[in-house]
Amino acid sequence: MRRRRLKRKPNRAGANALDMAVAARDRDVVAMVQRAVAHREVMLAYQPVVTAGPGGGIAFYEGLIRVLDDTGRVIPARDFITQIESMETGRDIDCLALELGLQALTEVPDLRLSINMSARSIGYGRWMQTLRRGLARDETAGERLILEITETSALTVPELIGGFMRELQAEGIAFALDDFGAGYTAFRYFRDYSFDIVKIDGQFIRKVATDRANQVITTAMVHIARHFDMLVVAETVENQEDAAYLASIGVDCLQGYYFGAPTLTPPWTDGTRHRAQG
């Protein structure tokens, strides 16, 4: 006679303890960011985006938001952005990142800079006020500003993106679809919205010179972007072999540690860190 398998009951006590630990960690992260925002202890780290191929120069820089914790450590966005993305604190971070980016554009007349924003900040009054103040201060800033919106963020408010982009593109601002392929890839973004740049997520770029699957996917993305006249940027480029392969299939620009890590002391400054001004 066949023995009946006994179903193992889930260990609810263990699961609850884990849930509580995760929730506590998230509360600590949110509190840390809120404190940094309240004291305006935020700054941008700048990473170069270079043109592909031999002798590639810097096409633009990406300004990546950082906060200081209560010990003075610099905390990158990847360590807190998920926890605050849907909160008011997420809107505060977007405003401060934009403020710092516009400040840099005003100080450096030949700088071209991309700044990340959540699609949730579309329609947020203070974000738009920050943009308007920056553009009024320097009429050339708009044509040197790139706004990066992640694919997953765009999925939250697809009905708002089109009008928002058209309004600001009329003022010279460019838009990049960031981390493309990281979420539920929707090729309708190419059809329905006029992004100027597509940034291919690093999971398809790592080892692309030797990984056949990544080659097929990346090449397909490049061909589609070409059809829609979009500039193609490959993220997370970490070695010369991958850089050479990406250039060979028509990628326009490359970004990653192979070309430079994000730095708080960019080459156009005297070594002073830029923080949000109170």
C-alpha cells in the first residue's frame, strides 16, 4: 500500500519573524532618508557616459543621488530607493536631485547631465517648480538636461507620461528610458512615447561578448531602438571585450565601471562636494 505523503505545514513563526525583520529594516531605511532630506544632506555622484568605439569621448554624465546616514557614510540610491519610491520622501528625493542637477548645469556651461526621476513625480507641484526655477536661472539648461525614467516606474502612470514628455521636449529637454529590460518589458513604450534615449539594463550587458543569449537580446533591442531613432546606451559595461562587442553591434554610448565609477568630486569642480543648498 502506497504511503501517503504528509504535507509539511509552513513555519509561520519563522515567516512572521522574517517579515518583522524586513519591516523593521525598511522603517530604519526610510527614517534614515527622511533625516537626510530634512537636513539636506544629499548630493550627486557623477558617472560618465562615453561614446562607443575607439577614442570615445564623454557624451554626458549621469547624476546619481546619494544621502548621508547619521554616521556620515554616503549611501547610494540602490540601498533606499525601493523603500521610498511610492512615498512623499521619494518625491522629496526627486526634487533635490533635480535641484542639484540644475545647479551643476548652471555652474558648468558645457555640461550635459542626466538626472533620475520617478514617473510618480509627474504632476508633483514642487518638482515642476524646481524645474521652472532652474530653467529661468539658465536658459540653456533645458537643452543640456536629460531626465531618466525607469521602465518599471513608467508602468505606474503610463497615462501621464506622453503629455509630460511632449511638454518638456518642446523646451529642449531629452528623456531616457532607464533600465530597459529590467521589468516587464513593454515594447509599446517605443511606439507610444517618444523617448530620445534607451538605456539597456546591465543584466543583458554583463558578459555580452561571450553570452549568446545576451547577444541576441541586446542586438534585438538595438535594432528596435534604431527604428524609432533612439540613442542606445549600454549600462554596466565592465571590461574591454564587452565594450568592443557593444560598439560592433551599433550601441551608441557605454556606461559602467570600465569607464569610471560614480564620483562625488567630478573633474569640473575644485574637489568640493555639491550638496543641496538650504
